[in-house]
Amino acid sequence: MFNQQKVLIATSVTAEQKAIQAGLGRDAQVDVMTIGVGPMSAAAYTAKALASKDYDLVISMGIAGGFKGKAAVESLVVADALIAADLGAESSDGFLPLDDLGFGSIYLRPDQEMVEQVVSTLFAAYPFVHQGAILTRATVTGTEQTASRLIKRYPDAVAEAMEGFGVGTAAKAFGVPFLEIRSISNEVGPRNREAWKLKESLSLLTKVSSVLWRDYT
């Protein structure tokens, strides 16, 4: 669906990069880059890429954790909001997001028409696709208590990752549209690497890139 558009796909690790490249047609105008783990590295290296070349669209893509009852393992999520869930201040009354402090916003919102088009295109090929907010955190959730606290604070959240808000911030600074697309490898909560579906989630990333650039395959 992104015919003739020059697209930058930002991934955190090489395994995600390779999985996405495997699904792209050979003539797709897409650069898939590994920009590191976490929002700071994501923002810096995405900005560096945007400063060196003109792009029509930036996509943060990779695996993520899904919130229980919102996005199951081996499903796909397309963000309609990118939320910097850690950005704010502690207080005696609880966490205060940046918006409440008056210093900016923890929300970035992709073009909603584009989000709906991507969801529709992916859903036609794979029925387990969700639309919702994706949290960006510098520390991956590892307890049920933190997962519950986050979903209470951000009830529209469906997944948690580490780079989306950083990628989106860089794209916004350069005036380039952005998206975040994730395959769900695990449930947000107690850390259990043995239960993660990494191979399956990486295969889903290959499927996503094949579907979105099917005219080039």
C-alpha cells in the first residue's frame, strides 16, 4: 500500500531488521535500519537517518509485549497513539505525566486515516490485528503490579515497547509522517522468556512487510 513512497523502517535489533527485509519485494523503496534499544537511541539514530536522506514515511516496527485481554501473543498491533509512559514526575499523589506538569506532552498521534488503512490492509491477510495505544518505556515491565498500574493509568494501551515514541519524536521534528507496528511476542507482566514466541513474532514481521509491500513481491 506504500507504492512509490520512500520509507524508513526503524527496528531495535538485527533480528527484527532481517525478518522485515525477508518480506520486502526487491524493488520496494524501503530502508530498514537498526537504531538500537530504547527511546533515546531510537530518537538519535532516526534523526540521523532523516537528516541524511529524504523520506515520505517513518515506521517503528518490531516485537512488543501485549497487555492481557488487549493484544494476545502472536497478534499484531498498529498504534493510534504513541505514549511516553515514563515521562513525568513522581508525587505523593502518584505519577504525574508531562502534560500535567505543563512541560509538553507524552502523546504522539499518527495520521488516523493512515492507521485505519494499515489496519484494514493487514486484517484482510491476518485476522488478529488490533488498533490502540502503544506505550514506550525505558524499562520493560516485569511484574503483574507494574502491568496493572500501567493499564490503569493508560486504559487505551494495548502493547508496550521501547522505541516508538523516540522514533515518532524524530519524525515529527523533521515533519515526516510516522507509524508504529508491532507483533506481540509475550504478555506484559512477570518476565518469563521461556514463554515468549520470538520465532513466531519475527515471522509475523515478515508477513507484515510482505502484505504492506505486496505489489513489489
